Amino acid sequence: MIVNEEFLSKLRRVFDLNLYEVKLWTALLSRGVSTAGELSDMADVPRSRTYDVLESLERKGFIIVKPEKPIGYMAIAPDEVLSRVSKRVADEAEERSKQLKTLSTSDVLNELILLYKQGIEPMQPTDFSGTLKGRHNLNDHLSMLAKNAQKSINLATTEEGIIRKIRTLKPTFEKAKERGVKIRIMAPVNEKTQESLDKLKDIAEIKDIKNVNARFAIIDGEQILFMLMDDKTVHPTYDIGMWVNTPYFAGAMQNMFDLAWKQK
């Protein structure tokens, strides 16, 4: 049986299966009912591994074992499998969330915080910096900085960048505003961004910029997060940013931001 490698790779990601599992599953789907020996040959999976992998697929709800000799295996309709997997993922996420909530009020978290504070004390100023890879990590770090902001959040971003940030960070900005944090955003204002920017009209001051292609955030005039790549050309996975906690450098960037803000 020949199945497109790209198709198999997509199934592996979506259903969280290993290569042998996805090969045997698709082989069984093409047959409806089959035996381990037949499936091993069809899927090009070592026979020594086939029984274990089929047992794993049964536990995950992808197939049914037929109690006969030789043992048979029957495929379950893909839409039913999708429903089962969706429910399992939701149940696991709910259970995981409960565990994390329990951890937030436990002695374990207090011990971790104490360990972190003990590690922070001997650190040098140059230690408070780092490289962040991947747009998801960049947004998470920006969210963390915004949550801890006390005085100001100054943000410069692109057309696509402001749409992404409003989608992911609007609740964080709202809470910062409630704390009295002053939020200023420089971004292109046009037909594409207007709808998104309208959602921030009661939260932040907006400055229209058209000739500046930059992405950075300055928090409290002390920390700065700036992106090194053009978001029009870089894949989100390979986006890179630098975080620096230094009032000297952040203060200089703050002054430049203020000058750009005052320009008409």
C-alpha cells in the first residue's frame, strides 16, 4: 500500500500517532477488516512490532479487535475516531488544567518561587537578557512583561503585527489599563488595521506610522523586547526576538519612541 508521506505526516500531527501507528491505521482503513500479518506486509511495519502497535491503536480507540483465530482487526469510521480523539484531548486538557490550578495554591509552587528568588539574587545585570525563538514564545514573553508592567507599555509594530497582538494580548492590555499603566502603540492605521485598532480605542493611545518597519516593546522604561526579523518574510516558527532588562538601553529607546510619538 502506497500512501503519500505528506498525508501520513499530517495524520501523525493531528492524531498524535507515531509512524508505525499511522501506517497500520491507514492500512486497516483501506481494508476494513484484516489480520496482523496482512497489515504488516501492507504497511511495511516489522511483524515483531505490529501486535504491540495494533494494541496501542485499540487502546486509543482507533480500531476494534475481533476475537477469532487468527486475531482480526476492524477499522472504526474516521469521523467516529475524530470524535473520540477530540473528547479525549478535551478531557485531558481539563484534567491538566485542574492539576495546574491545584498547584497554584500548593506548597510546591511556594518552593519553586523560593528556589527562583534564591537563583535570581546572585545574577549579574548581563544575565537579564535572552533570545526568544518562535512567534508563540515571543507573544508569551510580551504578555508576561505586560502583566508585570507598573507604569508604561510602549509598542511599535507592523500592519500584521498589530492585528496579531490585539487578537492575543487585548485582555492583558485591558488589565494593565485598569492598573493605571499608560499604553501607547505605534502602528500603521489603514483599512486593514482599523477594525482591530478600534478594539483598543478605550485602552491605548494609537499613533499612525507609515514609514517605520519595526517591532519592539518597551516596558516601564526598563525592559525592551525587540524582534530581529521582518514578519512579512519570516515563518512564525523562525521569528526571533531579543529581551533585555536594562534601564540604560531601554531608557534610550524610550527617548527615541517619545520623539517619534511627538512627530506629526
